[in-house]
Amino acid sequence: MAETIADTRRLMSKPQNLNDAYGPPSNFLEIDVGNPQTVGVGRGRFTTYEIRVKTNLPIFKLKESTVRRRYSDFEWLRNELERESKVVVPPLPGKALLRQLPFRGDDGIFDDSFIEERKQALEQFINKVAGHPLAQNERCLHMFLQDEVIDKNYTPSKIRHT
């Protein structure tokens, strides 16, 4: 029986210069969810969130974009990814049905603390989804992140590198 010996020699790497160490990262995708705004009145009232994207990934057509989305848009994205892709999609924060009951002592789903919690949870969700290499190829993700209006009648497809 031959005995194998592990090779413990150091790999020779090229020396790093200041540009390498402190230059822009080779690939990045930064997504922030912020600036919540509640609009409408009565039963037509809802909260929208600003989605800001900065990236240098070649698959995205815009290197910087800002759009507004509401919770139902996040639900649409999640459903599209589950239906059309091979990506395991993380769960969204809950619907908060108890907060929508009448006669509460607070503003329910329009309470500042709830909106802040939801904003953070939506940011975690979209960063997990958008960070997945397979999800980055889905047209629905690109529409969600960068198109002013989501065309919910779109034809699902993959994004091609240009």
C-alpha cells in the first residue's frame, strides 16, 4: 500500500500592488432597499420602497438604477423565479395579516417600526436572490431591479450576455 504525503508547499502568488489592494472590486452587486413611502388612502393605501442597484456585472444593462417597488412586486418576483428558474428562492417576510386587523392601537402595517423591519427583511431577500448566479440570468429579476414599470405580461426568458 503506497503512502501519500500531502504537499504543504506554499502556492506562489504574484505580489499585490496598491491598485490591486485598494482598487474597485472585480465584480460587485450592491442592492439597497430604503426610503419607504406610504401612498393612497383607505383600502388603497400601500407602502413602496426604493430599490437602488450599483453593479459592474456585465449581465446588467444599467450600472446604476433606482426603482420603486411595493410588497406585491416582491411577491411577483418570488413567484416568477419559483415558476421559471431552477433557483431555490428564499422566503419573503410574512404578510403581517394580524397587523391588518381593525381596532388596533397602532398604525398596523403602516407603523414606522413595522415598515423598518419589513424594509430590512426585503433587502435581505433581494440580496440573496440577486446574488445567486442562476437568478442573475432571469429576465424577471432584471425587470424588477432596473425597469421603471414591471411588465407582468412579459415572456419569461434568460438574459444573454451582450
